[in-house]
Amino acid sequence: MTSFFSLLCLCFLVCTTALGLDSVDMTQLTSVEDWLASLKMSRYVDNFQRTGLTDLEAVARLTQHDLTQLGITLVGHQKKILQSIHTLRTQLAVNMSEGFLV
């Protein structure tokens, strides 16, 4: 189990660094609004709130199709948000392996 956890942590660090998200500590984000602000995507807060997406666990399950349905149609914005969603998923997996829930 330790080797799996170590590998997961390493993947998390590599992914966040490669995506340029290493300066954002995802564990410190507590709301969808904070998360979007960290991405400089606050313009989409209302889009998420209108559909009831208020927790990061729900956000972590979103797909590109979901983003389009939310009204996020700019490809660059979708890409940036999806990269961060991937990081959120990884962080949730790390937290769950440590016995924590976000």
C-alpha cells in the first residue's frame, strides 16, 4: 500500500507541475468559488451555482460535455478547467488513501 501511495503522490506532483498548477494548493480550496478564483475563472461561478454544483467532489466528476452544458464553451477555458479537475481527482484519491475526505 505504501508504494501505491508514493506512486500516487508522485503522479500528483508531476501532473500539477506539468500543468502549471503547482502554485495552487488544492487542499486549501474549500468551495467551488475559491477553486474557480484560483483558476482566474470566477466569471463561471454563476454557471456552477445555477446547476447546484456547490462542492468540489461533484466538480471532480465533470466532463468536457458537462462544461459545455454549463455554458463554458471557450475551448481554452474548458481545457484549463479540465486540467484542474484532473488535479482535483488526484488530490481526492490521495486524501481518500490517507483516510481523509474533502
